[in-house]
Amino acid sequence: MKFIGQLVLVFLTMSVTLFSGNAFAQSKADSLFSHKGFKFNFGLGETRIPSEDRFDKVGWGDINLGYGISSRSTFWLGVKGGEVKDVDLDEPKHFFGGLELTYQYKFISDASFQPYGKIGFGAYGIGFDDNPDRVIAGGGLTGAVGFDYFFSKRFGIGLELNLKDIVMVSETIKVNGGDDVERDLEPHLNRDSRTLMVTFTIQ
């Protein structure tokens, strides 16, 4: 939670500072980019899970559908996921994935270089290769800082640092191959993560 809190504080400070200087001055250059309406984004990268020392780096990917409501503000709905590797084994052992809703604010929207911040929340789960009938699930907060560089009105690439604070609260298993049985996890499992991604955006 500490990392997310720091990220949100930086995000809000930058937003207020930049908004106060630009609230009444919309640049004509905004028309060079397609900010409003539906957008598509996908990213590829690598994540670490500091709260679980057994796990190595995780190959990570996400696909996001967004809707821009202004030149600076966009809401995104995304599917995220990656294979979790045990440091002592060569083969992936688990799959970590989730569904997120985030709000993105662009600090600069009238130039090719467009830095931004994101805050949001999501639902997450971990599946196990060695026990396909077991899934642990939970939710948490997510935040990010990054930038896009737009080569044209609609296409850009970027870099994003994403932080998540996730708490796994339930476990679902099949009993004798039959019905699913869900139970509360006690104690809850913290699965915070730090992800660095290359992103591609079409808007």
C-alpha cells in the first residue's frame, strides 16, 4: 500500500499543478491528436512480486479498451496476465491475471510526447499448473506513471511503470472433481507487484 500511496500523491500533485496552469488555455495543437472516443492499447513487459521471494520475474501482457472523455482524461478497462516462474524450477508454475478499471490523466496532451498518470482498481486471480482445480482470488489498487510518444494522430508507443497492491482473500477448489468449494484465506495473502512495460496505443 505504501508504494500506491506515494504514486497517488505524486499523481495528484502533478495534476493540480498542471491543471491550474492550463485550465483556461486549450491549445489549438490538440486537434493534431485523436484524444476523444474509443481507444485500444496493449503492453508487453516484465513484473516482479516482492512479497513472494520464491517467484522469479514474470512475463507480463495486457490488452485495454479505453474511452477518452477529453484531451487529457481517459477511462480504461483491461485484461492483464502473466506466467509466474518459481526460482527453483524451469517451467512456469502459476498464472497470474486480472481485470482492471483505471483512470488516466495526461499531463501534456498537445505535443507528441505525452506523459501521464493512472489510478484504479482490479480483481485478480492465481491459477496453479500443478493443481488446475485450485484458484486463489482477490482485489486491490493499481497505479502507474508513463509516457506515450505519438508518431501520428492515432498511433503511439510508450513506456509504463505500474504498481499494484493486491490482497488475495479467497480460495476455490474442486472436491473430488465435483462442485467448486470456496473458502476464505486466513491470513490473507499480499501480492504486490511492480511492472515495467512497453505499450502500443491506437486512438
